Amino acid sequence: MAATPDTPAPAPADPPRRARIVLAEVGRRSTPRAPIRTELAQGTQIGDALVRGLVRAQLALAVRLSLVVVIGLGGLPLLFAIAPTVGRVTLFGVKLPWLLLGVAAYPFLLGVGWLHVHWAERNEQDFTDLVQRPER
């Protein structure tokens, strides 16, 4: 039926609705992940792996600093045995082995202890930051 000048043209039909198709985000997982704190509290494999990582980091730190102490203090008697002239050096009227092993060892041990506490707290803070970061 053609439109004549006397009859109005039929109203155009509503255009078909457009469907919006959205691709899934790459970073999303299909299953919701439990918060890390829940993983730790429930003792799941992920929580256990996180705790093992912290313990491993603390153990590695302790072993490294223990080696520093053993080499630093344990190497002195070896040095004096290999080079006896170094053992005969006198400073302030006291022989060098006595000064190093009897006096200088304590500040050395205090310094290593301070480093251990500082780095261990940093490891724990990194772990806490990991646990408390917001979930995505």
C-alpha cells in the first residue's frame, strides 16, 4: 500500500534491540577466590604455602647472619694461627687478639643482632602487607 498525500505514512517499526556482548575480563577467575586471611585461618594449601614462605625467608636470614658471625669471629683465631705476627701486635698495651675477641666482638654481635631484628621485621611486614592487601 503506497502512501498518498491524503493518508499519512505508517509509523516505522521500532528498530530491533541491540544486544550488548561483553568479553570476560582477562584477570577475572571463574571461581571466586577466598581472601588470603581466610586461607591462612583455614589452613588451606595456599595459606600453608604462604606461612612456609615466611618461615623459609626467616630461616634463610638466620642462616646467612649466622655464617657472618661464624666467619667473622671464627676466622679470627684462624687468622692468628696462620699469621702469628698479627697475633703479636699490641694496641694500647693490649695484644690484638684480646682486643678483637674480648672487646670488638660485642659491638659486632650487637650489630648483627640489630640487623637480624630489622630484616626479620621487614620480612614480617612484607608478609602482613601481602595478607592485608585488598582483593581484586
